[in-house]
Amino acid sequence: GSKIFMRARMRAALEMIDAMGPVALSADTPARRMRDHIGEVVDHMQAAKDELNSQATAYLERSSRLVEQFGYAFFNAGEDYHALPREVALRVLARIILCIGGGPYAPSTESLLRVYDKIY
């Protein structure tokens, strides 16, 4: 399946394990170990997402300017942008498109990849 909603699926798995009740989760049971492991994975995924978002924010602060009243943005897609890790570059594109597009959601990953591929 899609990796886009992996954290949500992990959280759903945690809820299922929690529903087993306190006896199944006491001490050192397989359910407890699995719950602890999934919790660590979710925390790690959130930390990675936060770091990617932080890098995208830092790039946008130094390399773009939004002109809201006219609905456009200045964006430097030069060497600095091309040096960004792919996931950071996609977040940068998503934020710019979201700001100037006026929609409630960022474009789909598929749409972002098409734009990304054209820039490169």
C-alpha cells in the first residue's frame, strides 16, 4: 500500500493492540513488545517529518517571497533548490502551490512529482 499514510496506519495498529486490554499489555508480553515497538516507529516517523518540514521552512524563508495581494510567489529554483533532498524539495513545492493556489490542501504527491520532474 501507499506509504503516504503509514503513520496513520501505525496509530490504528496501536489502537487495536490497546483494545486487547491491560492484561495483554502487562509486563513483557508479545503484545506489549509490539505496542512499544510500533510506538517507537511512529515517534521516529514524526521526528523525520518534523525535520523535513523544518528544512523546507528554512529554505523558503531564505529563498522565496510570497506576494499575496497578487497571488504569486518568487521562488529561486537554482542550485540551492537542486541541492535539497527530494523530500524537502517536494515539501517546498507543496507549500508554494498551496499558498498561491488558494485551495485547502496541497497537491497530490503524483502532481508534485510531475512538477518536480519538470524543474529538474
